[in-house]
Amino acid sequence: GQQLNQSPQSMFIQEGEDVSMNCTSSSIFNTWLWYKQDPGEGPVLLIALYKAGELTSNGRLTAQFGITRKDSFLNISASIPSDVGIYFCAGQTMNRDDKIIFGKGTRLHILP
Amino acid sequence: GAVVSQHPSWVICKSGTSVKIECRSLDFQATTMFWYRQFPKQSLMLMATSNEGSKATYEQGVEKDKFLINHASLTLSTLTVTSAHPEDSSFYICSVTPVQRGGNTDTQYFGPGTRLTVL
């Protein structure tokens, strides 16, 4: 079946540092989505990517749809305390009836 | 983005009782909604796809008689956990997929989740 490998599993960084996380798949995806989930809340969509090679920014967040269509990365610049949370990548294949596949998440911790 | 609400946000019930969770799409009509379950420190697991006006499609391993889904209108889907047991305690999250201009139906917007605790 389709699998999404998300890494790293967790990160401990200092406030102000940049963050990078990525997802890879053995299958080709037509959509890549990045979500952030705070404790006790539902995931919130950060960035949606629809084209191979697409690079999209949302404030301090930047995500790219890999040219092979099998990977994507999310960068966060100049991290701040409210960036703490779990970041999930998700992907979907061309068939609009296909379900979205989720990565296992990257847990971001910011050290005081 | 789309606005999705869930009710209740949390519920505690006794073992053997049934619990109904509502998912509402507040600013658009949704023919399809999804129900997920999330255990602590784990990713989201799709339970079923809720289709307006027809039967839900359940993922492998999910008991359809235990997790009853009703999608009676274009803005409301309900998940009923029947005869709940402690192992059903989890965070239940719904999502909707709006049809956007250009035909992109791939983006899912999530509700805030419902924390179920079965004693």
C-alpha cells in the first residue's frame, strides 16, 4: 500500500532557529498537504501543493512539491514558541476519490 | 480555508452506552466527509468516508455496526459509537473536502476534534 515516510520524528531546537522536515513516498502523489496540530485540536492546513516543483510560502513557512512527485519538504524560518506542535504531511494521488495518506508527524519542541 | 465544527468537543461516558458526534460544514456544502481516529502521539487513522445520501465507506478493520455514520444533509455528518468500551477512548476528528474552483477537491479541512473517554 501507499506509505508516507516523514522525518524527523521529533526535533528539539532553540528559538530563532530554522526548521526543516520532509516526507517521502514510494508512490507518486498529485497533492501534498502540510498540517499543524496543537494538543487537543484538529489539524490546521498550512500549505497545499498541487504541482510538481511548486514552491509555496505562508509567512515564515515554505513548502515544496518535489519534482519527482514522491516527496515534499516544509521549512520554518526563525522559529518562535507558538511553532511548537506536531506537523503532518499528507498526500493524495490523482484519483479524486482516493483517500489522503498521512505521515506519522514531526513533533517540534522549542527549548527555552 | 473552510470552517468545520464538531460537537461535542469532549465527552465522558460509561461503558456500554452510545455516543453521537456531530460534524458540521459551516460555510460550504460537502457531499463527502471523512472520520478519523487519533490515539495519543500517533497519526490520524481514517475510519470511514461519509457520503451524503448513501452508505458510508469503511476502512478495513473498522466495524460498521459499531461506528454508525449518517450523512443526512450536505452540511452534517454524524458518527455514533455504539456500546462504547474503554478501548474506544480516542480523539475523533472529521474533515471535509470542498470543491474549489479549478476542480481541486484534494484539500481536506479538519474539525477541532472530539475527545471521547469511556469509563
